[in-house]
Amino acid sequence: MVELAYALGSAAGEDKIVVGRREAQERLLEIENERRLLIKIMDKGGLTIVADGSALITTYCGANRKH
């Protein structure tokens, strides 16, 4: 829990880090959303992204699909 508090918490004075209920709830919502997206990717058999630098060209399902 200490490592998580360091990562999520905010400084309260010079010698305290605080993780409140609100911060914990927000992080749980982020994790739940990420979990939902990962399950979708798994259900589709993976996800492949084709990009040129930072420009997205296309995406397709199935990580092992070959063109």
C-alpha cells in the first residue's frame, strides 16, 4: 500500500503523502475501464495497430493476422 500511496498520493505538507477516498475511487474507475477495454481486445483475438510515426493508418482485430 505504501508504494501505491507514493504513486497516487498528493503532498500534504513537507512530510506527508495523502491518498483520499476520492483519489482511490478515481483510480478504481480507471482500472475498471482499462480492464473492460482489455477484455474487448481479448474477445477480438488481439488488436493490431498500423502507424507511420505518430500517424495512425489503420487497426484490425486478431493479433496474428497477416496481410
